[in-house]
Amino acid sequence: MKFEPMNRRLFLKTSAIAGVGLAAPMHFIRNAYADDMSCNVPTGDTVTFGWNVPLTGAYADEGKDELKAFQLAVKHLNGEGDGGLISVLKPTALKGNGILGKKVAYVHGDSQTKSDAARDGAKRMIERDGAIMISGGSSSGVAVAVQGLCQELGVIFMAGLTHSNDTTGKDKKRYGFRHFFNAYQSGVALAPVIGEAYGKDRRAYHLTADYTWGWTQEESIKNATEALGWQTVAAVRTPLGAADFSQYITPVLNSGADVLILNHYGKDMVNSLTQSVQFGLRDKQVNGKNFEIVVPLFSELMAQGAGDAVKGIYGTSNWDWKLEDDATKAFTKSFGAEYSTPPSQAAHTCYVQALLYADACERAGTFYAPEVIKALEGFEFDGMGNGKTLYRAEDHQCMKSCLVVQGKEDPKDKFDLMQVVKVVPREETTYDAAMFGGELGPSDPKQC
Amino acid sequence: MFNNPARNDWMLLAGFSAVILCLPILLEPIGAAYPALMQKFCIFGIFAIGFNILFGLTGYLSFGHAAFLGVGSYAAVWSFKLFTMNAIPAIVMAVFFAAAFAVVVGYVCLRRSGIYFSILTLAFAQMCYNLAYSVLTPLTNGETGLQLTLNDPRVVDGLFFEPSAGLPRVDLFGLPISGGGYAGFYLCAITLIVCFYIAMRIFRSPFGMMLRAIKSNQNRMRYTGFNTRPYLLAAFVISGMYAGLAGGLMAATDPLVGAERMQWTASGEVVLMTILGGVGTLVGPVLGAAVIKYFENIFSSFDDHALHGVLGFLPNSIENPIVSFLSLFVGDGWNLTLGVVFMLIVIFLPGGIMEGLRRIWNLFNRRPGNRDAMPVAQTQPAE
């Protein structure tokens, strides 16, 4: 085909086609809704939640457990099963007949532990399936990305497993809420315990997952341990999802460090810890002291993956199913009855988030997002397994107790791999909300 | 203009435009008619068309095309951060930077052909990925991804209006592009149609013929006195610009960019799209892109729940085994399904989906004496 010179007929034809093309979108832009509508406020007799969890990638195990917890939460909210934590939450507006008389439905997607995929999934749930709330995420990078999207679309994001300080710090958003604890709180909780166990004169070597969570955890743990009098020899960043850590572990041996701090999670932590133990780090004597390994963020699922390597290792945890309070017992019982395994901390935080959102809607008396946000901000509750808890209005971070745990030396079975060393009370883990900067932004409703 | 051999091309362009602009209606039955996914169809369509200009015409298999996509995305987001939320400057910047980068990469990589070229581009892309992931963190924000923030300067916007509370949306002179809605989709759709038209012109031009000649026998080209390098470099840069444009649009519809966009899997994906759709065809890559994105977004969301819903009419004793077998292929097993589909197509339809369509077409339109029109799977030497 030749490039035809532009003549009058061709020009008219082309501009007619272009005109139709440009006018077509106007046809599809939906009319503005009434004033009291925010994105996806349900009009039928169901309300849809979106579970955006990693089913593939480095955090897949946690993601699968999160999905189970969400499904259980939906059951309980709809009044099926044994009701779980609904009866233990104090104060509660939940009635166990759905939310504001509407049945709860859910959709889910695989976030693949990748920001792009997670945002695609969240957009599908919001735009196609009409999800009013998005929850999930096992990586802080993903959580921060999805939280930003939710702020933009005006849909509330109840963060699941995300431990970075940035989620409710530098990158906090008005539409994002986090129940899980963060790296700073881990540092505050963990430092006194390891200081007592390993002494005040230690040289630490950090291996850090190279993204927002790793960076903030490294910083928090570094600050907390240096306050004890420890020195930091080096902090090395490793890519997320690396299967082989040997190239990072070998230099540790010759660095003169006597503590290795693994800022890894999920399969990364399973691999790096197992390989460190195989390299014989824990049998070494450096500077006249036993070489020690610390994993600041610890979970039962990872302990199962790492097997014998976790024995004696210190870390922190948001929650553990072996706690003795009523809420923990109730949740472990109904989760166990449903799936015949005890819940992980990831499952717990996701379940609690779903219930707290539902409760906030009931208390606000509407699904209108700005009102629900108001109901969640500054909400003080008890009976979710972490004692008295405050959803802080300034940064949307929950203030509550957290745990210092240690790998058990002689576990009874594969669910009994960790023991709770210390429950660190809320007073000690509370910090200044302005410490990490960031801005929540407005809560104005969005039409979508 | 309809009475020359180019008539079919105009028909094709008109048909293609109609289909793309009507996607919201056409995709409704298969549950894909929401703006975010349709944007992805168009954006990856552009990406694959551009890739096909290089791979389909010259036979040079680049395994690092995602790098250009990433460069485009980063350039666009920086334009949003520094200058203005208008989509046009961002897209222009995306294309410009991708082109500049393609000149550099192409100049180095095109000194070799065949497998060496593929490996060189792969190495370049992986290098970019690692740079974006860790070394260039101030520029790319590493694994967390580059995002807009409230205290970005946005100097041009600042001159004209007061910033509102909260993050601004990407707009096209008042029309909101990011943040959902159909405006973003139509921007992508119209860009795709324009890109398709340009690709068509390239395919039919003497320049396109040159590129095909390079594919069929580069040595003979050289012996007849042609210097093939400038043609190759031009094709490579055009193809890189398409990728940059796709990256720019991706950033415009969703202003966040992470390093994983440049990973080798992303580069591999566009190769899959092109082969799945049909190498060297005009429409094929777009089809391939749509199929892959559909699998990734829709198939991954099915679960046992949905399967039970579909197969609910069967008696339980039959339903349960079928559901537990099929559930291997949906949900997190979507990769498996895609693999099976890909294998079947490569084995039975080496020309991709387009060959399948052509075979069906010929089945119903077989006229005597028209046997030549039967497509023969052309096996290409791996060079």
C-alpha cells in the first residue's frame, strides 16, 4: 500500500472515524451517583469483599492460610459455623446475620507477591466484581502498592500480613488500615530479650530482603540492638525470592560477626536459615562466644518449613495460637474444626481485619466509606487475642501487645514448634505516630 | 482508495478498530469487560505488535524487550512526579527514553545475530532489572516501586492550579485516565489502533520488505550490496519505542512502576504472546496478548467454588472428582493451563491462533482452484 497524499475526501473520512472513536467513550462514562455513595456501596442483598492474597511466589504458604481465614470469617459473619470471635469481640455490633442485613460474599485473586499483579487483581475485584473492601497481602511492597490504589479508587484496604514501618508510616493512607504489628515494634520487643540471652557486647551481621519491609526492619532492629551496645558489622541486601543464599552466607563467616540477623520472611527465611545452619554457623565460636542467629519476624509456617533449624532461634510474632486467652482459644478451635490445623499469625490478622471492618460498618450504620473510616479510627476493642487494642486514628496502626518467641528444643508435633517467651505489653510497643512521617490524605468518597 | 490491493488492509483496519472500540460489549459474556483488564489487553497488544515488528519481520528474537517497557514506565512516572499529571508529556517522555535506550542496546546487540543476539538482549534486560532493583534505588525505589507522593514538585501543574487534597489523578485535559473508568481504556484503545495502523504501513512498505529480506537471507542481502545494519537498528528502535509507549500507557493508567516489570519473565511473556497469536501476522500478537492476560487475570480467580457452580448439574459422585481434577488447572494453576494451551498451539498450529483462524476460514470458503490459499505452516530455521 502506498502512502496516499492527503486529499479532501480522505481527510473527511478520517476525521469522521476519529470523531466516532473519540465520542464513543462518553457513552460509557457512568452517571455520577448520588452524594452519599462511595465506590461500590452495595445496592443488592449481598456485600462483596475482595481477598487479594499471594498463592504463588515466596509468600505462598502464608497467602493460602490467609485465604482460609478469610473464608472462615465470611462464614462466621453470615452466621454459619460456630461464630468464632464474633461472640468474644468487645464491644461488638456484629449480629451474625451478615452486615447491615446483607449477606457477605467474596472474590479472591492471586497477587503473586508482585505489585503489578496485585494491583491488577485488586482492580478486577473493584471494577468488575464490585468489592467494597480489599484485604490481604503478604508482602509490604504489595501492601503499599495496593493501599495506594485503594486510596485512589476510594475503597477501604484492610492490610493483612505486612510488617514494614512504611505501611502505616511513610506510605500511610486514609483508606488503609493495619492490624499487624510492625518492624519498629519487633525491635522494641526483641532487643531486651536477646540482650539478656546473648549479652551486651555483640557484633551483628544483617542479611536483609531488599524491599520496603526489609529496609525498615533492618533499620529498626539495628537501632534497637545498637541501643543495647551491640555493633553492626554489615548489612547486606538480598533479592526477594532468592532460592540460594550461600553466596551471602559465606562472607558472614569471615566478617568477625557473632550474631546473624535474618531480615527474611516466608520461603526466603526458610532457605536462608536452613542454609546458615547447614553451613555450620551455629556450631561456631567467634570472639569467644557462641555464634547465634536471630530471625526478627517469625511464624509457625516458616518454622514448619525450616524444620530442626529453628530450635532455639529468637524472634517476634504478632500472635500465637498457644496463647491462653478466650479469644485465642475460640479462634484456634473454630479454625481447627474447619481445616484441622491451628491458624498461623497471618490467618489470625486477616480474620480479625475482616471482622473489624464488618463491625465498623455495623457501628457506622452504612457502607459509605468516609463514615466507616471514622468508625475505625480511634476504635478501642478487646477480645481479638492481643489484649486491649487501639486502632490509632493518626496512622491507622493497631496498638497492642506482641510476642517474643523462640524455636522449641523438643516439639511435640509439627504445630508445636515455637514457645512464647514473653508477651510484650501495649505500653512498651506504643510509639509516637509522627515518628515515620507520611500523610494520611483525604477521606473524600470516590465514584468508581 | 478501496479499489486497489490495499482495500483488504483498510477493511482489516476498520474491522480491527470496530472490535477494539466495542470491547466493553464483546467481552461482557466472558467476564472481562472491566476497564483495568481491557486497558491491559490494549497495552500488551501494543507491546506485542512492536515486538512483532522486530521478531516477525527480521526474525531477530529479542529476549529483553521488557527493559524498554520498564524504561518507558519509569520515565512516565517521573514526568508525573516532576512536571504534570497530563498523560501526553508522560507518554512522549516514555517513548523518547525508550527510543534512546533502544539505540544504545541495539547498537551493541545487533552486532550479533541468532542465539547470540537473544542472549545479549536478555543480559541487557536482566542488567536493567538488577539496576532498577537495587543499584538505582533513588531513581526507581527498588522492589517497592516508584509511586507518586503528596510532596512531589509537579512544577507545571503548580503554575496553573492549586493542588487539591490527596494525590491527583492522571488526566488528559480534564478527562481522568487513572483511577478506573473508561476514559483510560479509550486512550489505550485509540493508541492501539494508531499503532496497529503504523505497523500495517511498515509491514507493507519497502522498508518492511527489506526487513523480511533480512529474515530470509541476510548474507544474500549483503552480497547484493545492502548494508543491513541500519535497517535492523531502525526496526529495533521502532520496536523499542512501541514497548516504551506501552510502558508509558501502563504508567498513565496506573501511576506506579516496580522493577519486576523488567524481569526476564516479562520479556518471555511477550515472546509467548507473539508466538501464541502468530509470528509475523498483524493481528496475531494482539490476540496472543489478550489470551495471556485473560488467563492471568480471570483464570487465576476461579476456584473450586466457581467450578462447583458450573458443574452443579452433575450428580455428586461424578461432580467431585471432576472438580478436584479441574481445580488443578484454575486458580493458582493458571500457569499450567497456559502451558498446556501453548504447547498444543505450538505443536498443532505452528502459525499460532491466526493460523487456526485461517484454517477455519478456508474450511468454509474453499473454492475450486483456490488451493494455494491454504496456509502451509512455514517452518523457520532457528537461524
